[in-house]
Amino acid sequence: MSFPFPPGTDEDTPFFVISVAAQLSGLHAQTLRSYDRMGLVSPGRTSGGGRRYSMRDIVLLREVQRLSQEEGVNLAGIKRIIDLEHQVDALRSRVNELTQELAQALAAADSAAAAVHASYRRDLVPVRQETALVVWKPKPRK
């Protein structure tokens, strides 16, 4: 669903009241309240306690309905699926953070190695390397 967001808002900004969210998701308002109590879809709240749904919440409500109606998944299973998807998203985010940190560390190591190489003296003379066999014979003791 394409929706022009007002300036300073995005798909996570809660601004739909429950009746509009119910209409957009194709569900009854009471169903939305039940999903909120179960922790399936937790909308934002106003200072007075009213529910405010974001576009992300609407998309999630539609996915809950699809899983229930088309796939035959019960609500406990849907909650588990949603929790696992959140966990996967968090892990992906952490992997991205660690990848960026690793790239920075590698760049810093390369820079440090380049600085060490740049500090080498250029007036070193190569030495011929030879292999020789030396036989040692101790002097007899008197």
C-alpha cells in the first residue's frame, strides 16, 4: 500500500484511530482490541490511552489475517511467527552493525600497517646469505 506520509512521519508513526485501522485492515475493531490484548499487534497509545495504529501496524494486521484465514495458523502460532520475525530482524541489524565495525577495524589495521611500512629505513643494505658448515674441535684439557 502506497501512502504519502506527512513531513516528519514514516510507516512507524502512529496516527490511525482504531476505526480507521479496522477499515484499512479489513477487520472489526473488536478483533483489533483482542489482538492488542494478546500482544499480536501493539499499537501506540495517546496520553488518554486511545490506540493509534501506524502503517506498519496495518500491514501486520493484514498479515495476521492472511496467516489465519489462508494458512490456517492459530493465533498462538501467529504470535510465535511474529516474535521470530522480530528476532530475525534484530539479528540482521546486529550483523550489519558488526559488519560495519569489522570493516572499520580492517581499515584501521591496514592504515596502521601502512604507517609501519612507511617508517622503514630505506638505507638498509642487503646482506648475502650463505650457508657454511663449521666443525668445532675442542682443545684437549691438560
